[in-house]
Amino acid sequence: MTRTGTTRRLQALLAAATAVCGLLAAGPAAHAARPTAHCDTPELTTGWYGDNRTRLQELIDRHGSCDPHRPGRTKPVAVFDWDNTVVKNDVGDATMFWLLRNGKIRQPARGDWSTTSRHLTPTAARALADACGTLARPGDPMPTGTARGAACADEIKAVYGTAATRTGAAAFAGWDRRTTEPAYAWLPQLTQGWTARQVRGFAAAARTENLAAPVGAEQRVGTGTATGWVRYYDQQKDLIATLRRAGFDVWISSASPQPVVEVWARGVGIPADRVIGIRNTTTRDGRLTGHLQGCGSVPDGADTMITYIDGKRCWINREVLGIRGPAAEQVQPAARRQVFAAGDSDTDISFLRDATALRLVVNRNKNEIMCRAYDNSDGKWIVNPMFIEPKPRRSSPYPCSTSGWTDRDGTPGPVRRGDTSVIPDQSDTVFQP
């Protein structure tokens, strides 16, 4: 090779090396200059109190699918209570009243009503037996929608709705106030003998009736009347749809029966595998029993851990996070928990407190939840009046410092923050004038 050829080769190699170095040096700047993929964050509609829409939209913008910094690109979790949070009124109540009007509750085994709930008092069991004992053989449906069965319907309705007999005697005793509510649990227990598919059919019929009835309607149950209408909250339907469009994993956690909530949740686009309600155990042929599935340290059939206060935490940890055994009863690391939660009652307080970014409370004047929401010690609570027939302003402060909290045995006490300091009494400030 001549000297000229060698020189030209060296010049070419030098030019190539210079070009490579230039590309490496310009790489980050060139990458930054490239346009990013377009991403539209879905927006909420109006109809919210104060700046709640803004706060919710900030949550969606920060945690939704347009955020490129989500750890592992995992879906953020949002959990809603159902009754009086997503809908006005109670779908469990609507189903119970339909069952009574249509004669779908079965006579218990041996006519012994104590078999329907381990927490039913002997007095209540006798009252139910006296009112219902002659209507049907054990295992057969009772004609509670007829004049002949009206007294039975009245007694069941009293025990379910007031936790007392028609004469005022306590109907339930001996339960843990932080993990179960025996009146709530009694509804799925009274569906024993039916399949989940049949109960979904009953719930669908009740849903049709209650959505068609005018706001404020009542229905005849036994010799009395009961609420006869339910409505979806448009704002909550929109919030759920917006969260889902933004890439959130949206769940429902309810203290109504699982098959019932599955039917209603379809109306906001939530599939059955994202619903957590009270769940019965089943027989080999798929019929519901009078016992309930357990969670955490509570085995199936113990009937002491439903989706209620601390029980909601357990069931969310189990179904959403996949945690089994006693660990499901514990507060999980923040990175694993739901970022958003919505509820309306003290029954929702544990899973609301577990939410890491924002907590929405629909104001129904309930003590513990309003004490914590108004105290707002970490700035992550927002309160909204009920969207339909909002409660009036509470005239007296919430008794946070004395009796706003209920212990496991029913003893009242002060509401405490995470650092154990007592929350002072709170005035009701979010309401529709």
C-alpha cells in the first residue's frame, strides 16, 4: 500500500470515529428532541362539591396511564364501597325486600332459626319460629309475600333492619364490632339453598324494579312499607369510568352479598372478578349454605369476618393483593396498597385509611369517618355531600374526642390518629345549603 493510500485510510477512520463520538455526545439531546407519544388523560365531568373535581383530576393525572414513572408500570388500584357510595340507598335492602315479597326465603333446618346465624339471640330465634314456623316445611320457601305470611315477613324485616324483634328485644349478641355486622351477614345466610346464579336472578329482578320506581317510592313488605327505589350516582359512574380509562384497576368492596353486588356493578362497568361482597360457602352441587367464607385468621364457616371495617381491609388484601393467612389482616406497605378509596360510613374506615393518595367520603353524618375526614391530618381526605337527597348539616359537633370510635365489644371511645393522639370534636362543614 502506498503512503497516499495509507493516509487516505487513516483520514477515513478518523472521520468515522469523529462521527460516532458526535452521535454519542448528541444522543441524549437528540432523544429529548424527539416528540413523545401523545397521551390524553381522561377528564371528569362536573357536579362535584368545592374543589373535589380538581383534587380527583389531579389524582388521575398523577397516577393514570399518562404517568411514565409508575413503578413497573403497574396499574394503580382504586376501591369503592357500594351502598350509598356509588348508589343512593342499599342494594342489599332492595334484595331482602324482594325476597320477602316474592317468598324466596326458606324455612330453616328443623324450623330452628338459630341455625341461620350464630349471633342470633334465643329470644329472636323464638320470635321468628313463632311467626314463621307453620308456613313451610324445613328447606322449603315460605310464602312471605302473602297475607298468611305477613307476620313472618314483618319479623324478618324487623330483625334485619333494626337488629331487634318486633317487640324490641335484641336480635343479635356476641359479635366483633370491627369485623362483622350480624344483620348484614344474615341476608346472604338467608339465601341458603339457592345457587349464586339464582340469587343473581333475584337481584336482577329487584334492580329492575328499584331503578324503575320514582325517587322516594315505597313498597309494601309484610304489613308495612320499606324504601322502594335505588339510583346510581352519575358523578360516581363518571369517576369510575374515568379511572378505568386512565388505567386504574377499579374494585368494589361491599357488605352486601357477592351475587347481588355483581349484578349492580355491571351498571358501572365493573366485572364480577372485581367485586368483593359477603361470600357464602357452598355445597358440592353449588348451593349456598348458611355459613360464610372467612378471611385472614378466620376460617370458612366461622362467620366472623365479613367485608366490614377491618374485615374490608382483610378481604381487599386477600383478593386485590393476593395475601393469604393472618397477614391479610395487617396494614400492608404503602407501595402495595390502593392509591384511592371512596366510602360513606364507619364500615369503610379501615380501607379508606389504607389509601395512599386520596380518600373520598360521601357525607352521611357518620361519626368516625367524618371525624377522620374533617381532621384531615395528612391532607388526603375530601368530603362530598350525598349526590341525591343530601343530608342536612349536623347541628352539633361530631363526638370525636369522646365516643366517635367503637371498640370490638361495642364500647365507645375517642377517635385517635395514627400517632395515638386524640382527634378533637369536628364541626360539619361540607353540606348542601
